[in-house]
Amino acid sequence: MTERIYYVDKVILDSIKTDFDLIEDKSWYQLYQHKIDKTFWRLDKYDKYHEQFFVRLDNSDNWIEFDDKELRIDLLLKTRGVSDKKCIWNGCYKLTLQGLVYCERHA
């Protein structure tokens, strides 16, 4: 896995089952370690109202508190792209994401 963050789909779930060991299960997350390169990854627990992410961590220290907001925003930008329309959020002048009325910060 070459990216820092992924949307969770069947391919990612299959990879987790075969390539990772579950280290800890707490709160809204699960901590995994890659079997070969020993990197740590955090999986959001499934919730039908929220997108699920798989995020590579720098280490396992404070893994629950790791702030992945910027990674999520970058992934949203990368996968959606931007339009030529302005965000409708009051006072925002950024361009909206494709198919939305908000920019990546307000989506």
C-alpha cells in the first residue's frame, strides 16, 4: 500500500484480512500492523452514516487520537476534483468539489 489513506472497500478489507494483524480494538477504531513492513494502520469501525477510512500511522503511540483530517481532505480533493463554481459557505471563496456546492473544507 503506497498511499497514507484509503477509502475502505472490498479490496481494502480483503487486504486487511490477509496482510495485517489486528493489534487493538478501542473506541471507534481498530489498530492493525502490516505483517511484512510492520507499519501501523488505523481502521474506522463500520458505521452506515460515515465513510470508512484506513490510515497509515507514523507509529502506534496515541493511535486513537491521531488527527487524519488533512489526509481525509486531501483524499476528497484527489478523488472528487474541483469545479469552476464558488463554494456557497458564507465568506468562502474557494472552488467547490465536483458535483457539490461546497469546497473540500466545508464538505
